[in-house]
Amino acid sequence: MSSQLSRKEEMFLTEVLEELEQYGTSEEERKTIRQQIVEHMEESREHGEDGVESLGGAAGFVNDFLEISDIDLPSEIKNIRTTPEKKKALFAAGFCTLIGTYLLSQLVLSLVATDSFNPLNKNGFDDYHLLYQISEDPWWNTMLLLVSISISCLAAFVVMRFWGRLLKTRRKIQ
């Protein structure tokens, strides 16, 4: 349907959809708006009018849409501007979760799956290091490291995903 639009109309449509996406409108709303704009432009062309001029500029169209939809423009602009700060906090939380989970899983695995803390072990494992050396056997140590890394990456992903969704729902509620 959009292949029938002129370059000017395509640019207008793209600007409108990008701005609406910045303000957090749903994909369904953007599809509906896209269909309505395309239909309006085709009808305007049939009547010999310029569809872009009749709608005004992209910013004006978006402002009108936001007013009709009862979306508070100043609060949405504030949310858009604070998004990088929220992303930094989200990344920091994920990174701290990654490190904490890795250390905790290494400690648990060294207690449960190795002889490092076994009081009956007379050898005395001298090369023990919680970050990278929890077992005497290299292959077993590698397996335990991979398990710890996998667990910590999964936990960090879950925390970042959960907090990201929580921040999005808070932003939509405000």
C-alpha cells in the first residue's frame, strides 16, 4: 500500500511513526495510524490536493494525536530524556547481579562439588582461588567455571529483563 506514496509522503509517514514510537505508542496504534495516513493521502491525491499539507507537519500531527489520546506531552518528553539514566541503572544492576551470582555459584560449587573445603583432604589444595581455580582437575575446574558463568549470565539477563519491564510499566502509568 505504501508503494503508491510519493517520496515526500513517505518521509512524512516515517517521521510521524518514529515520533510516535518515541512517545511509547503501541505497535497496533502505529499500524492503525499508518493505514489512516495512507488512506488520507490517497484520497487527497484523488481530489487533487496535497495530503501532507492538509495534515500539517509531522510534529503538529503527533501533538494533535497525543492531545486526542490524552497523553501528557511534557511528562512523555521527560520520560524520553531520562531513559539513558534508567538504562545505566539497569546495566549497573545487571552487572552487579552477574558478579554476585558468579561468586556465589563458585562458592557453592567449591563447597559441594570439590574437595577444596573437605577437612579429611590431607593433600591441602594450595592453588585454590574462588574466581578461577576451585578444583585440582583442570577439566572439572573448566566445567564448574562454565556452569558458574552460565548461571550468572542467566541471572543477570533475568534481572535486567524484569527491571526493564518494570521501568516500562512505571513509565506508562506515569
